[in-house]
Amino acid sequence: MSAQNSAGIQTLLDAEREAQKIVQKAREYRTKKVKDARTEAQKEIDEYRNQKEEEFKKFESEHGSGNKKAEDEANKEAEAKIKEIQQIGEKLGSKVVEELLQAVVNVKPEVPSKIAATKA
């Protein structure tokens, strides 16, 4: 009987080892599948991101050109105004400086109208 028990125990141990191998392979398989799924998900995310970036660049190029034109026109207008102001400054600059100096040098103190009204 002990030989039969010993053979039965050995069979159970062999079966347990085989079960452990199967469980280990299942764990490895699951781990591999999870890694593959993450890799695939990252690829999909990258593809989606690239697609949206392309769409944005296309949208920006289509709609950004109008802003560029308006910006160029505004710059031209600003340059024209600056030149006009510079020309006026060259023509009238000395006269303005002269008038400012006269206003500073020739002071005519006057009593404010509110104060003059209260004293009268």
C-alpha cells in the first residue's frame, strides 16, 4: 500500500508542478498582452495626436492668412502715420519748442475764477 500511496503522492506532486507551469505561462501571457495593449494604445494616441495637429495646421493656414493680410495692412498704415508725424515734426518742431519756451518764460499769473468770485 505504501508503494501505491507513494505513487499517488508523486502523481499529485507532478500534477501540481504542471499546474504551476500552466499558471506561470498564463501570467506571462497576460503580462505580455497588457504590454502589447499599452503599446498599441500609445500608437493610437500618437496617431490621433498627429492627425489633430495636421488638422490644426491646415485650419491655421486657411484662417491665419486673413490675419496676416490685416496685420500687413495695419503695419503699412502705421508706417504712413509715423512718416506723416515725422514730417510735421520737422516742419513745425522748432515753432512748437519756441511756443513752449514762451509759455514757460512769460508767466502771467491769474486768480482762478472760483476764487475771484468768492472774494467779490
